[in-house]
Amino acid sequence: ELAGGILFMEIQLWKEILSPYEQAVDELLLKFKHIIKDYRSQGMYSPIENVTGRVKRISSILDKMQKKHIPMDHIVEEMDDIAGIRIMCQFEEDIYKVVEIIRNRKDMSIREEKDYITNVKASGYRSYHIILNYDVYTIKGLQTIQAEIQIRTMAMDFWATIEHSLQYKYRHNMPEHIREKLLNAANATVALDKEMSSVRGEIMDAQNSFNYKASVVADILTNIQNLYYVGNQREVVKIQNEFYDIYQKDDLEKLEDFSKQLDIIAEGYKAQGL
């Protein structure tokens, strides 16, 4: 019973320690997702393709504490990756744009930067790491914690995921022939990122055009939906059919004109309602 009580206390203690980190990950994810949304809603190319986050598992924290001889009461100061955010970019150039975005924000302050793209690790690992001081407001008040942000391309991430699994399997005693293959694969990801960068302009134009059209269509559909509640049903069905006709012609200019006309109709109904 006593052992069970101690274990429960430990679990409660871990929950208390990790709770602000979970809050930080949730908040940071929301903020970076909003950056993507802001770019795309304005028909612009987003340097962030997607973002994920996690709080380090207790077993991983214990492993690191043991390996680096970190006492329990020093993990907040000495462990900088309990809260982790991974930002994925399509192109290497985007990584440095994301770094600038973070540098210019007032709601997160950079503690340390590690550029493993300019200074590739011996293993072939490439990524850009930022350690943040991030403020979370809990019921106990303000708490400043550390969070690690990894910014990388999808090619870098693919390689890093494989390498991480192999390091775990071999417990840092990786056979030489596997290490060599990994290094060759790392060089291949460098070549892939360079090739992607060479057609970056064309890819961005295509994606911008697609995102802008999607945004115009979304606005039109929202307006049509709103008109169903306030307008003449027959008129709304007519508007909807007209939209489908224009949409099938795949003419962006006509879609834009239609969207503007719809805005005027919607404003007219709003004015009547007032």
C-alpha cells in the first residue's frame, strides 16, 4: 500500500511538473497554425507547411536525467526539450524565414539558436533548433519554461526520423556499414532540397494560385450559405446555379467578379436587417 501511495505521489508530481509544458505546446501550436492560416487566407505562400508538437515522455525524461546526471529539482532549468515543437517547411530558404518570424515576435524570446544546416552534424543530421523562453499563465501564476523548436524541410525530417529509430535500436553503437548508408542518404536529402529550391518560384506560384482560388470559393460559399437565412430562396438557388456555371469554366477573373457582386448583395441584406 505504501509503495502504491508513493507511486501515486510521483505520478501526481510528474503531472504537476509537465502541466505547464502541455499548456505551452498547445499555445505554441495554435500560434504557428494561425501564422499558416494568415498567409493562406491572404492568398500568400506560407513558409510553414505544417507544425506538430509534443511533451517529452516521462521515460525519455528519466533516460536523459540519468545520461546527463540532471537532478530532479533541476530539470526545468537544465532540460530544454521537454516541450517540443516541430515546424516543417517545403524549402530550405523557408527555414530562415521562419527563424525571422520567431525573432520578431514579442510573445516568445529566443534563449539559444543552433544551426545544424550551416553546421551539419557528423552523422549527417540537418535541422535548425531554437530554444525559447516561453511564458505560461497557470492558476499558480506566471511560469517561464523552456521549449525547443525544430525547423526543417520534409527531406530533413524523413532522414532524422530514420536516424532516431536506428540510434534507439543500437543504443548509440550503430554498425559502421549502417552509419555509412545513413551518411549517403543524408547527402541525397541535401541534393533533393537543392533541386526543390531550384524550382521554388514555379512551385510557389502554383500553390499561391491554388490557395487564392480556394479562398475566393470559400468566401462565395459562405455568402451563399448566409443568404439562405435572409434571402429569397428562389433567388439564392439561382445564385448558387450561377456560381456552379462560373466555377466549371475555371476562370478566376469571373469568380472574383462574382464574389464582389455577392458581397454587394449580402451587404444590401445586412442594411435591410439593420
